[in-house]
Amino acid sequence: MKQTTEVYEQLSEKVKAFADRQHMDSYRLIDACRNPRTGLYGDAYFSFGSNPEQMCSVAATGVGLISLCVADHEGWDDQAAEKVKLTLNAALGHVDGCRPTRDESTGFFAHFIDMDSGNNDVGSEISTIDTTLLVTGALFAGQHFKEKAPEIDAMAHELLDQIDWRVVIADKDKGIINMIVKDGKGIAPLPAFNEYVMVAYLAKLAEPDHQDIAELWDNTFAVDQITNYPQKLYRDIPVITDTNTTDNHLAFLSSFVHQFPYYLVPDYAKSEVYNKFYENACLADRLKWKELSDVPSYVWGYGAGANDGLYNTYHADKINDSPGNVASAYIIAGFLPVYPAGIHDMYAMYQLHIPYDVYTNPQDPEDEAKFKAAYKYGVHRFSWWHLEGAERWYPEKVTVIDWSSMLYGMTAFKRGMSFFTDRLK
């Protein structure tokens, strides 16, 4: 008998059916981005183009590995374990014709590589965070399939051990982590707080006895240090941020920055202190949207994502810096463990504005076709004004790493946060 949460069980049948459909579709979108020959995953799902795309994102591939664990648990894919093994073999360079580009001396991966060959054709950076997301997905799968397919855990640890995590350290005393590896050396330092918490956590997991790595974690990222992160007040709500600047356009972080460590660093998910700050980030996001005119209360979510077809830029939206005020439903999903009422916000968007599975427009067949294609896998990123206005915006793509909050949030909402904390130790 699979565990379900009390808040999920208390839903009405209509909302529960919507939640189940959105949960499954959170996997189906990611699966549509998977290359069946190599098991690697594309950076984005294209509403009006061919999928999967030719460019693989190693971060999206990490998300793909976690999605396969969800699909296995839910009974959506009886080949999930075999798919995981193919993906890990590709990452390890064991699939014919596919050798992912890595830094030779440290083992870190290029962010974007060719889906078939693994070549870095676009000149992508060697990325510490994207490598971390890949390896985290591998370790997650290793724990999930440890009884059914124990070889997966061995492959995941082989991948973990191939990487020299020491290179991520820019300043162990201040918690500054290098974002990029170039010619075996770390560059582009970034101060905490940010999603690079995950890099420090994985480094500690890989090399627990290394003094500098231990101090990097203990001095800045350990749960007893959370209250020392920079904070910014939104109204009277303290929200963790990455700078003590007085510039309000730079003061707050996109909500995904709070969400990724919550799901992928178990110490943070279990921390009462981080949970309180997580609630604060959710509340600040929601309240800021209420300041906008002509926006219903169920529209919110400052997330990162593509705006192709609208502003033609990728942007990490946040409080006081959100061009066009594009809302991200996957951010609502990501906050469901601390704001379960958000499922009703998502349902309202579906029922009143984005009924993606039943939408018809006999007067404008082109609109109907584009609408169904843009929201094939449910509510995601939308412009309230362009959704209801004469010039409707049809989102042209959904970036997988940003969509991951939908998968994680819907899974935790139904199965509980233990689904994540039990699989990352």
C-alpha cells in the first residue's frame, strides 16, 4: 500500500483527479524529452517542435533520473530501472558513440552536450551545479532501486567518485563556490545563499573526510548556519537571499532557488529553521502578486523559464524583477508541502483558464491547436494578461530543470517529503 498524505486524501474527487493528472503529466513532459538511444534528456520540451531536441542538458538528465524513480513508484513505467541504467551508462561513457564532454582533470560535465555524441558542440561551460544535479539524480535512483536493481547504486557512486569536488571551493570560510571549471581550475565564484548549497552537500557526501570540504559545509551551509545567511524583509517577512544590498531589484531570489535545496538537500527539508524560511519565501511570492492590479489571488509564482514567443528571453523572475509578470505554476507546486492550499490555486487556473485536456474553440481551430499543444502537459508558465487578452501567448517551450519543481512538488504533495529525504542520505 503506497503512502499518501492527509492533505491529498482530504481533496474533493474533482481536485484529486486534477492533482493525479497533473502529477502524471509532470513525468510525461520529462519523458518526452528523453533520447531513447542514449537515455539523455533535452534541455526543454518544445510545444510546436520535435522532441526530444538535439541538445542535452546534464541538469535535465538528473531531473530525468528522479522522474524515473517517481514513475516506477507510481507504476507509470515498468521499464524505469532499465531506462535509468541506460542513462547512467551514457553519463559514464559506456554507450557506443556517446562520450559526454567533461573536464579531463576533475570530471565535471559540460552543461549542454549533443544528445547522441556527447560532444560540446555549442561551447558550453563546464558547470559545477549542473554536474551536481546529474549526480544527485543518479544517487537518488541508486537508493530508489537498491533492491530491484542494486547495480544502479554502484553506477551512481562510480559517477560520484569520478569527480574531484575540491575544485568547487573558492572560499571555505565564506561559503563561496566556483560555478565553472576551466582547465582543471574553479572560476566564477558565487557567494551563498543560492542553489549551490547542493554542490556543497554533494561534495561533503563524496569526500566526508576532506577538511576543506567539511569546513566549506560547516562554516556556511550546515543547518545551524542558516540564520546567518543574508536576509531581506518583504513587508515584515524575513526571506533568505544572497546579498545585503539595498537595491530592491537585486535583493530577492527567484523562488526556485529556495525550492531546489528543499527537495535535494535532506538536511534542509528536515530543518525547522529552513522550513520556516521556506514558508516565508512562499508567502512573500504570493503577497507580491497581490500588489498587481487585475490579477486573481490564484495567480502567482516567481520562477525561472523561457519566454519564447513573448519576450524571447530566458529569465529568472523574482520579486521586483519580473518582466511582464509571467507566472509559473510549477513554483506553486514546489511550495505545496508548506502551502497545500496551492493545489486549489492550480485547479482554479486549470478549471477557469487552462482546461488543457478539454479545451475547444470551433471559431478558431488554430487557436485550439496551439493552446492544446502549448499546455499539453498541464499548467506551467503563463502571462495572465496575454492569456485572457486578444493576443494570447502560447508558450513555445518548457525548460526541464524549471519544470522539475512541478514533479517534485506534486510528488511530495501526494507521497510526502519522505519520498525525497529517504532517497538522499
